[in-house]
Amino acid sequence: MSAGSGSASRPRAAARRNPDAFFVLDTRSLGRRPGTMQEFHRTVTTKDRIGLDLIAIPKGSDVELDLRLQAVSEGVLITGTVAASTEGECTRCLEPFTGEVELDLTELFAYPDSATEQTTEDDEVHRLVDDTIDLEPVIIDAIGLELPLQPLCSPDCAGLCAECGVRMAIAGSDHGHEILDPRWAGLAKFATESPGTGGPDAGAADPDH
């Protein structure tokens, strides 16, 4: 681990973030009086891909934040929705597809001097730093839990043909393959090699020729 990458360095790193930009919210206008609320709406363009291996919010996509910030005794409670477009690869037919993800967000960010901040570990609760809230790690975790591990282009995707690999969606209803009993495989091979009544050397075996 490089110097300055531990938990003790996180407040200093967070303090350098740009307030009220990207996924960072400035709460100074909210104040700390319990019960005070603010509506918050923002469209954020992602700097990186957010999601799983087979499905994610692509880099450069718009993420819609529709949130409510509420001051409580221990910090700021964030509630609302996060919505964005997704791109993925179907695990049945392997075709790319697009979709939408929308999740409900409920998260408490503790004040630096609160009992919650003083009695919890760094990874147990999120914290305000210099009156700002960084939603990015919360959204990354929430999106990862919301997206399916095995995404499908449609719930009824028929996948690929097990015999030839063609997509069943375009193969047609009459698509199929004749399955030959392996016990008859030798006879079938003999028949294809001998279009007449005998094998390819049948004429040479005739004593009259």
C-alpha cells in the first residue's frame, strides 16, 4: 500500500474534492437544524464505467439524481432515486443490448463531531467532510448490487442453438437438427459413401468382370 492510501488519509483527500460538482454535494446551505430539508436535482456525466463485467452504465453516460437532503441529529440523510442508461451483453445469446437502471437511495452521512462518527468504523458509515457529501462510492456500490449478474436482452430470450450456435431469435420456428442415434452412425456413413446398391468396390468384387 502506498503512502497516504490508508483510512487516515481519506478525510484529507476528500477535503480536496470540488464542492457541489459531479457526485459531490455541498450541504452548507442546508444547515444542521434537524428537520431542515432540501430538494436536489442534478445530471452527472460519468467519468468512468459503473457496474459489472457484463452490464454497466457506460463511461460518458448521464446519471439523473433526484434526491432529498434532510438534516438529522447525527448527520444528513439522503433519500431519492438514481437513474441511468445501461449497456450489457446477454448471457444467453451473447448479443449486446441497452436498458435502464433506477434505484432508490437511502444513506446517512454522519457529522464529524457526532456520536455516530465517533463510535463507528470508517467502513460502517459515510461521513461529511468540510460540509460536503461524496455520493460516488455510494452510487457505485448500489449500482453493483442492483444490476443482474446474468443479464438478459429479454426475459424470454431463447439463447443459441446448442447444435450450430445460431441465435434462436432469428433461426425461425422450423429450425432444428436431425439427431442420429450413434448406434446407426456407421451405417449412415456407409450409405453416403455408396450411392448405389453396394460399396465403392462392389464392381471389382464381381468375378464376371
